[in-house]
Amino acid sequence: MPTPSDVDIWPLLGVRIAVSDIELVPIDDRTALDLGRLAAGGIHGNFLPFNTPWTRGTDVDVARNVYRYHSRLRHEMSPERWSLEFAAKLDHTLIGVQSLTSEHYRTTRSAESGSWLGQAWQGKGIGTLNRIAILTLAFDGLGAAEVTTSAWADNVASNAVTRKLGYEPNGEERLDREGRVTVQKRFRMSREMWEARGPELRPHVDLEGVAALRAWLEID
């Protein structure tokens, strides 16, 4: 019997998503350390774009938060609850993270996307390409019925990408953000909305390794 490969053991490692000059690759321990350093170099200004304050603290605190987060997600991953975390690279340079998470996906066919970029890479259209890449994985690769996303009302960049791609509003909440009430807006992209865009309205996306991923997550 042949020795199991890395992809046999952890099929997510075989997934690659490419759009234009952006590549999304799975996050291993080495990449998680490098992402920690990237995050420590700055993701945002004074306002917090995330639900938890993992970017607060010293550079080492931030880097450790990133590493611990990705280690925990690998430990908890199962067909019932998963988070597909990808490192975004531009011409082989690490620039951020794009994710797709879900619980009970086999029943709901619903997933939530999330992302962040290093400050040097923001405002260049990269966030839009990353979102298209993960939507393609969800709808064309994993057979999603819908993909949701959310952002604070004052997260101008994230909400701009969401509007540009044609999501529909999906409610909002008043939540605590570092001791202040802040509105979090929710959005939804259905399969019908995605397919209505047509391939002419989105760049070509290459997907690799999806069949093994579907089998591992028990997605019919």
C-alpha cells in the first residue's frame, strides 16, 4: 500500500483557486506564521473591521492570534462544521486571507465568506477578485445555494465590493464593538443571482482539487 500523500491526509491542501494574477492557496503552519507577520504590519486604521479585536495588541500578539486561529480551525474541521481558509497571493507575494465557512452545509447549502488584506494591497481591486474566486468555489465547485457576507456599516471597502458584485441586503444588527453600538450589515448572494451575472460579467477562475475536497466534506 502506498504511503498517504499530504493531500490524501488533508484534501484541502490540494485545492488551488486562480483568477487573473491572484492565487488562493490553503494555509499550512508556515503560511500561518507568515500571515501573522503580514497582519502585524497593519490591516486597518483606528476602526476595527472585525467582530473580535484580534488585531489589537503588540505585533507579536497579532501574529500569535493569526497562528492560533488557523491552528484551531484545522483542529475543529469536519463535514458538519468547516472553514476553508486560503492565503491570497499576488505574483507569489502573500497579501491576505479569503475564507468560506459553514455549519451543516450538506443540509443548508449555505456558506459565509470573509477576508482581509494587508494595508499595502487595499484599494487596488484585489478584494473584488478574491471575492469572485471564493464565490466561484462555493457555487461552481461546492454546489452552494447561497453565500452570505457581513460588514460593519462603516467598513466602506468591504461594502463597496459587496455592492459591486450585486448582493442583496439580508438584514442588519446593532452590536457592541469595543464598547460602542455599531450596525453590522448582512448581505446574500443566491445561486440564481450568481448565475444571472453570466461568465461575461466575471473573470475566468481556475479551480483545482475540488473533487477530493467534496468527498472529504461529504458533499454529494
